[in-house]
Amino acid sequence: MGSSPRPSQRSDRLCCQSRVLASVGTFQQSRGTVRFGPFEVNRQAGELRKQGAKIKLQEQPFQILQMLLEHPGEVVTRDELQKRIWPTDTFVDFEQGLYNAIKRLREALGDSPETPSYIETLPRRGYRFCGSLATGPSHIESIAVLPLENLSPDPEQDYFAEGMTEALITSLAKIGALRVTSRTSAMQYKKTDKSLPQIARELNVDAVVEGTVQRFGKRLRISVQLVYAPEDQHVWAESYDRALRDVLALQSELARAIANEIQVKLTPLDHARFGEARPINPEAYEAYLKGRYHWNRRSGEGFGKAVQCFQQAIAKDPTYAVAYAGLADCLSLLGAWGVVAPDDGCGKAKGLALQALEMDPSLAEAHASLAWASMWHGHDFLASEREFERSLELNPRYAIAHGWFGFYLAMMGRYEEAYTEITRALRLDPHSSALHYAFGVLYWSGRRYDQAIEQYEKALDLEPANAMAHGFLGIAYLCKSLHEPAIGAARKSVQFSQGASSFVALVGETHAAAGDSDDAHKVLGQLQEVSKHGYVTPYLVARIYTALGSKDEAFRWLEIGYRGREALMVFLKIDPRLDALRSDPRFGDLLRRMNFPS
């Protein structure tokens, strides 16, 4: 990865016997930039680059190269060169000057007069450019950013390279006319041996961005190259050396440069989305990247570490809005898992999301964070829906917002709308374990258990340690009265959540449903002990009692959950595990008080 031409590119330049067809392109392409092999000539800047690295070339050799590229495949005569570059009023010997200029040009291109790849000599007549000009940029409408390679000797810096990859993907995704592959899809190809054309075919994209990133204290060096994948053809490359505090501006600069190279027109809205990137505290940015790294691991341990990292980022830079949104999302999910009490999880998440929006009202991530937290805490469903819609208005390609909105719609019993939103999310991020799990919840809530199980299994194929997918797989098995696999899945959810009480409660529910009342009561006893020093979700305790046939106890715990703003009460309207309670007037009363939209 990086600076050397790929094998298929080198083989394309072994011979220059064939003429360059007029349809290949002209020197006027790409705003005065022309590419051939690993080289790139920028007429406006007067620069020759190889794989992004500038090559020193004097004025006269560069002018010759320009003339030859203006007429690819055609002879540029000695007389034409003399009139343009060595006019009669100069005091330079033309023959010697031309010989020296051609020699320097060939040296810069690594070319040979005996076996030319680019500059062919026609004795006593002139010279001809015999290479192939690149035409890939005009066909690029979709792109994938492969994981940037960490060049730091410290492997623990992998989080930084992964974070920069995700940031570049996010920046490019702001361009309305460009389809950008999601982070989870791109991360499959970390350290892959597959060729770029093969990767592009699998991801269904026209071009691939690859590169390297390296930290030097408070400085950053990033080198990227853009490859037109069907022909494995180098299009553009550049290296950037910046202070870490300017990294946000660098991300926008990179995205704009790539957009310019592939001739994607930026609309006024695209320009507004890039906006003015402010300097960032390097330590805050580093902590934020670590937080995203751990968040993306989707585990109980990962969320805990992510919370610490986002808190560090905020402490270093109290105006860093996306860090507030990241912390809000972590606390919301910890609240939804029942790891922390409602006010400490989703309640605090709402406050953090509102703080983020005070700093940046146009931040789509913060609107989605507020919507998600509002759904779980206080059950302000109408406000939640408004915030989801605003988030997607600001960033229609935010897959997480589509997925969360679909989950919300499923909880409201609006299954067709939910299906549409989660389908959109999966189109944007087809390899997301969390989105397949969300699809499973949709099918489960609609009583389509076989399809739910299929989606949970897809989620686990992508992410075997997904505790939520294991837990809901167990619940789906329960709904089919498959008690043995249900108990096995529930135990795995406990394992991968590091013993979260909500997943322990699922084990108790599976035992109760299987008729093992003694084991179910043992779990209830364990949960009572946990409640002395931690949080236990009343909603799942109510489900255990429902499975045991103890309706009065089930309603008592549901009432506790309602009064305590319990997050999982959002399942009340659609949960098949509570069907045995629905005919009771107390259930209808509780639904009315929950204020589910009609």
C-alpha cells in the first residue's frame, strides 16, 4: 500500500507500439490535470508527481511534456518545439537544449529511448507520447475507503488509523452525488490479500481509496491514493503533514480533493456540510478516536471504555460536540441494557445530546442521539420521532439514524415503516451486526420468529460477541418453545455482556418458560442480591413472573418500571412475551399511561 505501482499497472506500460486513441482523453481533462501510469501532471501548478510525490523537473522539460500530452499518440515536430520553447530571440543553442531537455524528461519518468514507455523518438522528425492516459475519474460515482495502514511502530496506535479511516468515510459521505461504502463494510478488508478490483466488485464501487497514517507526537502524516478499481488504475495521490490540532480541517480538505479529482460537483449544501473546521485539542481528538474505537466493538467492556474516553475528550475540550453525542449514545445503550439506572443512562444521555445541539444545531449525530435517548427515557415518543426526522434531513446517509428510527417504529407497531427504514440502513451499511439485530427485533415484534432468528444469526456471523443478538435469539427461540437452544443463547448473552443483570434475567425467563420454576426463582434471588448494589430492570423481572404465571407479581413489577422511567418499557406495546397479560384491564391502563402514539 502506498507509493509503488500495482503489478497490473506496471504491465500496462511494457509496450508502447500501439497508438493512443483519441477517445482515451486529452490534456484538458480533470481541470488541467492528466494522469498516465503512476504519474500526474498539473498544468496549472506546473507540477509533475509520481504516486503523489513531487518530482523536480525544470521548465523546458516540463513544457515539452505538456506539448506531448496535448497531442497524445501524435508526432510533435522539432520545429513546433523550437517555436514554442526556443524562440529565435533566445541565445540558447536549440539542438543542445532540446537534447538536454529530453534527457532530463526521460530521467524524471524513468523512461528509455531504446524501449520507451512514454516518450518515443522519431529520428529527424520529433517526439511522440506513446503511453496511455487515464480516463477513470469520469466514471467514478461510488467509492470505498479501505482501512488506513498504521505506520507507527506502536500497534496500539491502530485505534488512530481506524479512527482516521472512519473520519474520512464520514467526510466523503457528506457529498450528495457520491455513494460511499460504510465503515463496517470497509473494515472487512483490513490487511486483506485481495486485489483492489476484487474488493471493488465485492463492494460494488468504482474506486478505492487506500493509504497510510502515522503519528509523530502532536503531528500527523497521512498519505492517500485513489485507484480506479476496474482497471486497477492510479488516479491521484497526495501526502499531508499537519499539526494534529488541524485534523478536522484536514479531513474536509481530503474529501474536497478527492471530490475534485473525480469531478463530483459539490452543491451549496455539500459545501455547507463541510463548513469551517475549527482547530481541535489534540488530546481531546485522540480520546475521541479511542472512544469510537471501543464503541465500535459493541460489547459491555467496550461501552465502558468508550464512556471513559468520551469523558476524557470532553474534559480536554468542553466544546467538542461530537464527543457529547458519542457519550450520549454509550449511556443510552448502557441504560437500554439495564447496566445502569434510567436517570444515569438514558436520562443523562438526553442532557448530553441537548448540550451537543447547543454547540452545533446542525449535527445530525446529536439529533439522532437525542431521539434515541428520548425514546428510552421518559418515553417522549413524539419528540423522539421529530428528532429522528431532523437527523435524517441533515444527513440522509446516516445509517445508525435509519436503523434506530426503524427500531423506534417497530416499538410503535408501525412495521411497514420500520421495514423501510431498516432496509435503508442496511443498504448503507450491509455488514452491520447491529442493523441485522434491529431487523431481527422487527420480525420478532411482528411474530415472524423464523425470520427473526435468521437475522440474529446473520448478526452473530458478523459479530459473534454481540450480546444483544444472543439475548434476542434466545427470546425468539422461547417464542417457538425451543427451550434448550433458548437457554444456551441466553447464557451466551450473559457471557458477552460481562454478566449484565438484564441478560441474567433472560436466563431466568428461559428457565421459567421451560417449566424449571426452581431455577427461575434462583435467578430471581440473584437479581435481588444484585439490586442491593446495582440496577436491575423491573421490566425483565416482570417477564420472568409472566412466564411463571404470576400475573399479579408481573403487573407489580411493570408498575415499578413505569414509575421509574424504565427504558425497556418501550417494548410494552409489541412484546410477544407479555401476550398472556394483554386481556387484563391493568395492561390497557398501563399502555394508555405510556402515551404510545395512536
